[in-house]
Amino acid sequence: MGLGALGGMILRLLRVLPLIVTVTATVWALSTNPLARPFVDRTANDLRIALERKVSRAATSDWIEGALADAVTTRDVDRARMLMDLSADLKRPVDTRSAEAMIDARSGWITMAADCAACMADVSTCPTLTQVAACAVPFEMSPLGDLNALRRAGVAWVGDRPVDELDAGLALVGLAATGAIVVSGGSSVTIKAGTGLLRLARRMGSVTPDLARMLRLPVRWSRVDEVMTGVARLEDAIDAPALARIQSLAGDLGRVATATSPAEALRLARFVDTPEDAAKLARVAEAAGPRTTRSFAVLGKTRVFRATVRLGRMAAGTLLLIWLTAAQIAVIIGTRLSGIVLRGLLRPVIVAPTRWTEPPAQGNAESH
């Protein structure tokens, strides 16, 4: 093989070398199966930054003014305050005079006293989260609230009336968690808080129908007395898988209450349809803290939960390699095709013979 042929072979190899390297890297990346789980959970700090960035883009002055006008119309004091704080944090110029007047009208001590009395009797009538926290949460989340729920269920059962099994089952789990707090040194605090919040959220109408069906707890009432006296275990009165599901979900809701507040957790409970939603909500609350409610108010459930994950580095790198491979193949094919077309266009010019016209003889020209 001559030096010219060897040089030509090396030149051709160098031309396809980038493609060979890219294809090899792509095959290796795909062998690790990075696209089986392309998305990974964000860290708490990354999630907080991502949510703040999305809220800042979505919460324009026009959006805040429209939402604030709706809050004034519905006399939603909590939402109005949240939107006013949001406009101040983002430095959005918004007219808040109507909202301030509505809040002042709802903040008189006579009005608040009447609202609190009604709130203690029926938590669904509480007009603000502040009153929920002050008037309803302390009692309902205590063992007295659990005992009161069991009293209502017992009266209904004795009177042969429908028993609210969800309310009673949550009360049983809450009482069991209260006793477990002493035994475990406090590890059951979030479960106790979560069961109380779930009972309150259901009475407020914040529990979605899907979640209510999932939380249904078949209770064996004949054994409740044995559970209360310590003769039987809680699992003897409540189905074990359902109990585990309730404890897990209540623990997640308890984490939400710890990261925000019990009153905020009650409002956020309406975004939970499945145990997976509860786990995501807990992650968001632990990352965003008191700003969790406004993130949901501005972005909605779908966008907030979508922000909890990001495309993994390995998956992103693999997709980039696939794109580079396709681009390089397209460039090679395009170069070859353009060369073929160019040669086809130039061939007639190169191949066609040139016609020469003999000049007339000198003598003949002079004779004429």
C-alpha cells in the first residue's frame, strides 16, 4: 500500500472519528439504562429556589390584582393577606385598599368573638385560618378531641344510626399515637398531629372524595372497648393495611403542619388525593416553609408537584449524546448528498467536447 493510499485511509478515518466516539459514548450511556428513571428528586434547597423562580414569573401585577379582587368578593381574609404579602415581597405595584378595608371589617373584636364561638361549634364555619388555629385546633388535636369523636361514633352505633367510620377510625389512631408518644419518646408526634388534622380537614370539607375513600377505616366496634382498656391491640379493631396507610399519610400531614402551621396544613390538605400526593406535599412544605400556600395559590397543584423533580444528569447527558449522534449522521449524509448533486450538475460542463471552428485560410480571404 502506497503512502498516498495510506494517507487517504487515515484522512477518511479522521473524518468519521467524531461519529465513532459519539456512537460509542451513546451505546455505553444507554447500557446503564438512565432513561428507566429519567427524573430525580430535587434537593430541598433546589426545590425552594425553583418554586420561588416560578412564582416570581407567574405572579405579575395583573394576576395579583385579579386574585385579590376575587378574594375581596368572597371575603377570603387569609387569601387576601397572602396576596398582599406576595405583592410586597415581589415589589409588584398593586392597589390593596379594598382588601385592607375588607380585612379591617372582619377584624373587629365583636365580629371575631362571634366567629370564634361559631368556629368552636362547627369548624367548617371558621372564616380565617387564624381562628381555626385559635378556636378549633387546640381542642380537636388533643386527646379530648379524639375522645369526643369516639363519643359521637358510640352514640350513633348504640342508636343504630350510620357511624362516621373515618372520623372514629382517625380518633382511634390518634389516641393510639398519643400513648405511643410516651413509649417511643416522641416519634409518634407527627402521626398524632396528622390524624387530628385529617379529622379537622374532613369536617372543614378540605378532604377530597378520592382521599376520603382511601382513608375509609373499617372498625370492629365490638373490640373498641378492649382497645381502650388495653386488652387488645389497635390492629385488632382496625384492618392492618388500612391502619398502615393512615399512619403513613397522617405522618406526612404532620410534617406539613410542622413545616408550616396546623391551620395552613388544613388548607393544603385539599391538594392531597393519594398517599403519594401527601408525601410530595410534605417535601414541598419542608422546602418552602410558610410560603407553601402561596406557591400552590399561584402555580397550582400540578406545577408545584412537577417542580419536585428534575431531569437527572445521566439522562440529560444521554439525550444530548443521542442528539449529537443524529446531528453528526445528518451532517455526513448531507455532505455526501450535496457532493453527489454537485458532481451531477458539473459533469455536463466537464465531459462535453469543445467545438473548434477553423479560421478561414489567409489566401482565400484575400482572393475574396
